[in-house]
Amino acid sequence: MQPLRKADPSTLAGYRLLGRLGAGGMGVVFLARSAGGTLAALKLIRAEHAADPGFRERFRREARAAERITGRWVVRVLGADPEAREPWLATEYVPGPSLAEAVALHGALPEPTVRALGARLASALVDMHEAGLVHRDVKPGNVLLALDGPRLIDFGIARSAGATALTATDAMIGTPGFLAPEQARVTGAGEVGPASDVFSLGCVLAYALTGERPFGAGAVAAVVYRTVHEEPDLDDVPDTLLPLVAACLAKDPAARPTAAEVRAALGEADGPAGDWLPPGLPALIAQRSTRVLDLPVADPTLLTQEEQPTGVSRRRFLMAGSTAAVAGAGGLTAWLLTRTPGGTGTGTGGTAGPLASYTVGVLTDLSGPTKSDGRGQERGIRLAVEEFNARADRPCDVRLRVEDDGGTAERAKAGAAALLKDPRLIGVLGPTLPVTAIAGGNELSLHAMSLASVIADVQAGQIQNQELKISYFQPRSLQEMMTVPILRYLSERGVVRTAMVEDRAAGHYSWLAVKNAKDYPPSKEKGGVVTSHSVDADSEDFGPAVRAALATDPQGVVFAGVSPRRAALCARALRAQGYRGPCGSVELVLQPEFLTVAGPAAEGWFFGTGYVDPDKLPAARKFTAAYRKRWGLSPTTSVDRFATEAYDVANWALQALRKATANHAESVASGVRNSLLLNPYDGIARPYAALTEKNRHIALMGLFLWQVKGGVPRFLGKFDEAAAKGT
């Protein structure tokens, strides 16, 4: 919330205005308090728009219809005056986050929460449709979450032209990504009816269940085209809800269920809400409710004749008022009235205003070839942000915005451009592949926006503009260094003869791996030697190369390549020809496909990686417990790969944000970038710092050794310690 401006009125129609909740082209939304102490969201329409007779008539018609809605799951209209010089409308105020914000902060919601959410929203639509009103803009941003249930807001009143029912009949109405096909057809605006709201509700349910829009993101025209002509992406919607969501998203309005049928399918909508929200969200709602308790009395702005003292204290009006977050909250209300608001300290006197809010972007693969790593990365980052927001001493709030690049350069570029539209963006984390890191990095570098990845390996100079202003940070060891752990292990074992099977399908990577090994062979001081034996890129017959390698009587064999399948074929050839000595390869090979194709031949293989198993790190116990609790994992389920490193890098970025805000940086994003350049961070898995000639040794601290034991990869520890210790 922002303070009132000098040109704003202090009171309006008996409401005392407390601050600005938002503003747009059509008017301003204020937080207001009635004479009886009830909080309200009061929309005031600008006079120039009210001068349009057509606009005023639509406002009048919509206000009358909205006043007839009395359902539990809509914010009720408290008052309106469509005839005033500047028309206004007051509705109940809900201090909880929108569904869009909740998903951005906490990710996809669990199925029980979505069932409760959907049943109550469907109930709200039933009430609206029976009152003869079609919402026409059901979307996550118009759903507020309260402790006792959701509230549907914004009945198409005081919205910008081209967005709602206040538009002319020949304009598209609704929000792309959540509007029905008939809404997208401009000439068919007259077809928009209750079935359109059901389609939008289906989009909202899919979004809540998956964290993604069912018709994707990107340019408006592309989203609208997919909505009209293509099927939605419902792959991640649970099977138990898939038939209902798919029915809601039928292209033909007549084929969709009614709102009443959706409500019946999802379960009871008007019973006790209970603990319907997942962990984390009740605390966020409580936190915002607490801030409202400490709202200062706004100083008068414009002098008006209406202003009268209410004689009601801030605490009393909340106890007597009808704010949805407090109503029905039970014992939580008392806790809210006595706890110290986050960020206010514990002393007496003084009040705390709203904290500034900044956005951390996540650009990662959630639907493409590396989606499992992308999921782990996104989860680790989200946990770090949630923990930051829960701290009482935080200097600001942090919002997470996630863009799925699908593992492609085109989507990475579009995702980066979408993130840059957020004026609060202070940095981006996450690409999983070099191609997406480069595409996203090039787009972000034009604005000197920080980008950091713990998965993608991008060589220096591949991202533009870094010679002028460094904005790309790669807090991970280079893939070309991943042979170091296995070579170090062989050296610690006193191996003198090492054979490398060079897979030419890996191109420059395998050539460089062989060159480095020959330049720095295991047991070099004892006359160690490395021989190489190549396999053509178009061949899957590793027998001849393995036969040549074994002819050198090697004491260790290293696969120089990046393909899990081809590494597995090499392992099978080695086993078939009787070799039982130590073998190894690199992180890119250590995938489920290697274990599946190699079978028993994978046993004993060593791998150099840039990620850890946090369950083997004493310092990570708190993290692993929080991670499993947050994502509902059993104690025996492994923490997702790269989640620990992503958690660390997110905390490094949040450390930079603290420093930037403490230094009152004119540009917080620039302050974050400068802090990342200058200030290292000691994470759970390893230290992190911007790689320079001065601290290149930090890269070696991010190398780890794994070994396949019993058919499962086992973490051995930091490469040098694990190599010295042996297995």
C-alpha cells in the first residue's frame, strides 16, 4: 500500500481514506475505513472517464448487479454512487494475497486446497449467474485468499478499456490466458455468458494445480490463438481432477458443465473451510493482517466538509469490522492482535509501514528435457525465498516469478523478456542448459540484469556485453573440470596407466577432456601416462576401442563423453571383455539412462559432479528437513538434484539484496549485481563467488565424487577428500 497523495481526498462518502492500494488508467483504489470501523477497498473513477455517458451507464448497470450478489465467496459491495461527479464503489477489503501471488510465492497448490478453492469459486459464480451477472474476468489475480476461504473480486467495474464488461461490445473482453474462446473472438462478444466464466474457472484450476497457464505464456496474440485453436496443456493436472478441468475447457460453451455442476463435482462449498490452505500461506495472510493493525491515521490531504472523527481505535475496528481475513479465524485472531509485526522490531512506540517488495525471477526448464533438474532448482529457490519472507528482520518482501523456458532458446528469450517487464525485478536464477542460459542471458544483459545458474555451463564470452558490465554469474564448476575427481582418485590409488575412451559424438568436449588428462595424467610425478582410444560419432560399437584400450593394460579407464547411453555401451563392452578395474566419467553421464542401459556393468563407476547429496552433509540437516516438509516428501525420498545448490545461490542473491537495500542503492538491481561481484557467500554445499582470476580456486571447491554402489549413485564427498579416503 502507498500513502495518500496531496491531491487525494481524505474522506469520501463517509469513508476515511487510509492509503492507496493501486491505480490505473480508469481510477484509483483506496484502502478506506467506514464510520463503523469496517475496512473497504474503495474504487474512485476519474472524472474524465465518468464524463462518457456510455461508460457511466455501464458502470451504473454493473454496480446495480454487483449489489445483488450476497454469496459468501465474493467480496460484497458496501456502497456505490454511479451518479457522483467521480463515481465510486466500495467493497469489502481482504488483506490476503491473490491466487496469482500465492502461486508465485509457493508454487502449485495441493489437490485438497484446489478442490476447496474451486468449489467455493464455483459457488460464487452460481450466485453471480443467478443474479444475471457474468464476471467475464475470472483469473488468479481476481481471487483473494483469506483464512476461511477464497473471495472472488472485481465484477468488471472500473477496469481499463478492452479488459472487461465496461468495454464496447466489439472489443475482446477478459484476460488472455484465462478467457474463453468466444471472448477471444471480437465479433462474438455477444456470446459471452455463464459458460465463459466456467472456462475461465477451468483455467484457474489448472493454474493452481500446476503453476502454469494451460494455454502457455508469451505474446498475447499467440496465447489467444492457442486458446481458440489448440488443446490446453493439462499433463500435470492430477488424474482425479483431469476430466472436470478438461470439461470446463471445452471449446464449445454448450459442452461445458455449469458452475453448479462444477461445485457439485468438487465437493461441499459452504461448509467449514477448516485448514484449507497449505503451509506457508496462513502465515502470509496473518502477517498482512497484522500490518493493517498498525496502520497510522492518515494526515488530512484535501480539505473536505465530510470529515468526521470516528472515535474508533485501529484495533477495535478490526475486532468489530468484517475483514475476511479475521472473520472466522478463530483463535488466530487473538494471536494476530498480540504478536509483533514482522520487521517492526520489539520496542514500544512507532509504527511499521508496508515493506518494499522486489522480484526474484526464475528462468528454468519445467516441461522440457531437463525438467527434473529444473524442478529441483525451482523448489530450492522457492524455499529460500519463503524462509527470507518469514524472517522478522527482513528489509523487504521478495516475490518469486517463474518462467518455464521448456529447454529451448526461443522460450528462454521470451521468458527473460517477460521477466524484464517487472519493474521490481532484481535478478534472475535458473537456466538448466547452455542454450537457454545464453539466450536468456543475452536478453537480460541488455539491461545489465543479473543472471546466475548452478546447472548450465556457459563458456566465458558466450553471453553478450560481459566485457562492459558483468551480469552473468556461473557459481558452478565447469563441465570440462568434471574429469578431475576421477583422475584425482586414480592418482591417489597410484595408477600409472590410464586409458580414455574418447567418444567423438561429444565433439570438442571429449577432445578437451583427453587433452587435459594427457597434460596432467594421474601419478604424473611417477611417470603416469594416458592413452586415448576413439569411437566414431556415428558408431555405437565400443568393442574395438575398448579392446585397444585394454591392450595397454590400464589400471583405470575413463569415458570421455557426455551421452549416458553411449557411456553405458562403453561400460558393457568393458565388462564383456573382462575388465574389473576402476572406471569413471562425468556429471552429464550420471543419469537414470546410464544405470538402466548399463545394468550390472554400471556397478563401481565413479563420477565427478558439481552437486551434492545434502543428506550426507551435517550442515544441511535443517535444509533437508525443511525441504521434505515443504514438498511433502518422505524421509527416504532423495532431495531433488541441484535443489541444494539452487537454495544456496538464492540465499547468495538474497544476501546481495540485503546489502543493496542497506546501502540505499539508487537501483536495487544494480546494487544486487555489484554485491554478487564483490561479496562471496558460504553456502551449505560450498562457497560461492563471482569467478575471477583472484578466486578461481573456488571452482575446485565445487567438485564432488560419486560412485555407483548396489545399482544406486552414492555421494562420497568433496573430490579431494573422497579420493584420499578411498571407498
